[in-house]
Amino acid sequence: MSMPRSSFQSRISSAPLQRARQRPSRDPVIGQRGGGPAARSSAISAGAGRRLAAPALVLLLLCQGVAAEERFEDLPEIDPALEAKGWRLLTRSDLAPNRFRLRDDGAIEVRSRDSNALIYKPVTEDQRFPARFRWRWRVEQSTPPTDILVKGGDDRPVSVYLGFEAPPGSRGFFDSLKNAVSELIVGVPVSGYALTYTWGGTSPVGTMFNNPHLRDDSYVFVRRNQAAPLMQWLAEEIDVAADFRAAFGRPPTALRFIAIAADSEDTGQLSIARIADLDLVVAGDSGLSPGSAK
């Protein structure tokens, strides 16, 4: 923050030099005219000490303010600004939730510390059958690398999900009823297909595997692993139909929602990541879809 020029300094710099020399000196610290060398030396030392101490105190206060602002416990589970954009929080009853907030640049930040949760957003009608999916993400602090192919080792600083509806007639009566109820309550079906794109773990980039927490209608693709650089935005683009066929052996069903998550329940360590520019490119569209998933 720029400081205004001191009027006192301006008056001193414009005063006649000879007149300034004739004035008796007044010590700026102890407020006495004159004074011997020892007094002036003491005053200079005290003034220097104050000049050094003041910036240090300001820095300390600023650091304390940042630390207080960034305390995991003090952050809301979901930023009201995200809710205003249509995002909803889904938590697990047995785990503390992550923290999701909207940054000034429009990116969504997810913080996780011994916690697990996701936010989701239903897509619009014109986004139900996207050809491609694009986004950018960056990890600022990651959980220790683990084997994300197995339960108990699948911590990751950030993942993004595409949730698709189940084919008509592929589920029994109770699954269909559960889907109908879930859509009324949370806006998304609980039964269907899911593709997960994740950052983290020790598996090679490009690895595809069945989600260890779900049944065979959910697959995970490793887009970035522990070797990915931190504090750097990385861009992604996937062929939705190709990945869906690779996972489920059939053309994609209608896309219903996008979700963002993080998981740190196994290591209990803090992770911080951001994701931005979530865009679904509709087939035949040369650019981005009319509606964005931001």
C-alpha cells in the first residue's frame, strides 16, 4: 500500500538551509534541546531500535492474521458463494467434511485434513451429452503419496467426477425408487455410472481402475500422480465418450452432474488444491458449451 508523502518532510526539504543550521537542535526521541554526545547517541540507538521493531511487529501481526484466516476449523464447509452458483455439499456421517470455497479468481479451492466430502452441481439439459471435458487444476500442498488403487490408501488432494445416469431398465425396482427419492432430495441419482479423474498417489499416469469404494459402475483415471509439480496450473482435456467406452464398454448415458472432492482420511494430513474452468464441450460445437460447469 503506497503511503502519502509526509508534509513534515516536505516542509523540512523546502526550508532555507542556513536557517535550519541556526536552530537549536531538539532530540526527536527524548524531546530535549541540545544534549551531549552520549544523549544523542542514546537517542539514535533508540530511534534505530524503533525503526527496526516497527516493521517486525507489523509483519508478525500480518502473519498472525493470515494464519487465523487460513485455519481449517474456521473455514465454512462450503462457501455461500459456491452455493449461490448451484454447488451443493455432500458429506459422510462418519467423517469430518472438507472445506470448499470460491477464490477471487473464480477457482474453487478444496482443503482436506483428516476429512472427506464432495461438492456437486447438476448439469444443464444442453450439457447432457458432452464430447469433451476440459478443466485446469493445481495442488499447493499434497497428502503423502499412497496407493490409491486400494481402500485405506486412496488419499488424494483433488478429484473431479462426471456422474451419468443408469441405462433405462438396468436397475431393479428398489434402485429405481432410491434414484427417484435421491433426485428429489439432493438433485442427483445415487445409482448410475461415474468417471473420476484424480490427482495423487503412486500409480502411473493413465492408470484406469475400478473405484475401490463403489461397485463396477465407477472407474477412476489417474491424470496426475505424486510426480506432478506443485504450485503450478495444469490443463486437462478428455474425450468423454472414449473414456466411458473404455470403462463400461458402451456409449455414454446422459451426464447428470459434476463433482469435486478430496480425501485425506487415511494419512490425516492437510492438502490444498484448486480447480477452475470446468467446461463441457458439446458435440459439434467448435468452442465451449453454452453453459459452463463453473
